[in-house]
Amino acid sequence: MNLGSILEEIVLRVEGAVYASCVGNDGIALSQHIKEAKFDPAVADAEMANIIGVIKRASDSLEGGGVKEIFFSTNKYTVLVRPVNEEVYFTLVLAGAIQNLGLARIEAKKTLEKIKEVLG
């Protein structure tokens, strides 16, 4: 199994999922799967790297330890981000009226294990 097929699998299994990616701290995607995106995925991944950096610094200032999950909602999207390791993050974007957030979190956890196996 490769990163692309792992990302495709979660997008197909989670209702409302439209995009998944593995992004490095530099904002460049290692792999991505796009079901439907009305945004530029490359720009979104780069901005996500900025958000992750800010949240990591905030966690450090709180002496809160490592970031386990980032979750936010906008008018159009719900975004779930989880670290794979210190340098790579998994992002899942959901859209539409029906979004299964519980399933998204469960599947994200399973997906992380698969990604870790591929990345070594």
C-alpha cells in the first residue's frame, strides 16, 4: 500500500470527506487525494504548515506537550489534522451538509498507523 491509496481510502470511507493529504513541516505535500476541492490544495497545505507551526509554539508556551490533534470548522469546511511524526502531518477536509466527524476521527487514527508503516 502506498500513501496515495491510503489517502484515497479514507476519503472514500468517510462521509463528507473531500480531500486528504500528508504534509511536511515545509508545507509541501508528500501525497494527497482530491475527491472534490474548490480551493488550491498546494496553497492549503502550505497554509496548514503555518497553522501547525503556530499551534506547536502555543503548545510549547503552555508547556502542554506535543500536539495530538487540530480541529477547526469554517463556513464551508471542517478540517482535522493529526501528526504522523515530528515532521509530517495528516490532514482530512470535510464539506457539505452531512459530515461524519466521529467516523472521521476514528478513521484518521487508523489511517495514521498505515501512514507510519509506509513512512517507516
